[in-house]
Amino acid sequence: MILCAASFASYKYRHIMDDISILKSILEEYDLKSVEPNTYSPLSLAFIGDSVYGLVVKSVVTLQANCPANALNHKTNQYVKAVSQAKIIDALLEKGELTPEEESIYRRGRNAKSATTAKNASVGDYRKATGLEALVGYLYLKGDTSRLVHIIKSGMCAIGDGD
């Protein structure tokens, strides 16, 4: 069960965690320059967004319950498969959760021509999932982690326990 109500603990730790940025650490450690996220192709944004989305979902699932890895994997899969991601983005759009800029990034990702297809999803769901991943990648590269996490949480709460 995903905790959808904001808790005191989330506010308590949010300001502490703002100083922790994986991207910032990567840029510094590897002596890389930050690049404007708009300059990346939608599929490049989706490539990194897929991993970031998975990390957020796996973090939430793991932190909610210390249980066997196969149970964690089953719960995670409810949110990371293309069909669920399509439901999440549909819910976010229906609720008007995205800014015009975010909707534009989503559409760029959704409309990008990918050489791969999903094994267990329709083409439409796969494209929606790619659009969501592009949005997550964009927010990650932009450094807007709090917005990224808010969007993922809102989407996860909108679809409940996945299926």
C-alpha cells in the first residue's frame, strides 16, 4: 500500500534530503558539465527516466516494508510495467497535475519513434510509458527532484496498488 497522505515525517526529512543529489554527486565526481535537459532527445530522457522512475518506486516499496526480495519485486512490478505507467500518466493528465511545460515533455517522449516495443503492452501504452519516463528523466536532469517525486507519488496513489 502506497502512503498517499503527506506525513509529518516526510516534511521532517524533506529539507535534510534536499542537499542530497545523486545527479550533483555524479557531475562533481566525474567532472561533467550540466546540460540543459531540453537539449536531450526524448528517448535519451526516457532512457535515464526509466532508471530514475524505477529507483523511486523501488525505494518507496523497500522503505515501506522489509520483506523478501521476491515480494518487493512483485510489488515494484505493479508500478513499473508499461500498462501501469500508462495508467499513471492518464491519471496525472486527467487530474491536471502537469504544467504545460511538463505536458510538452511528455508528448515529446510519447511521440518519439522507438526501435523497441513492449513485450506485454499495447503500442499505445508503451508510448505513454515512454512519455512518462521522458518526463521523469527531464525533471531529474533539471534537478527538480521534489517535483519528480511528487508526480510519481501522485500517479502511484491515483492507480492504487497497481493492477
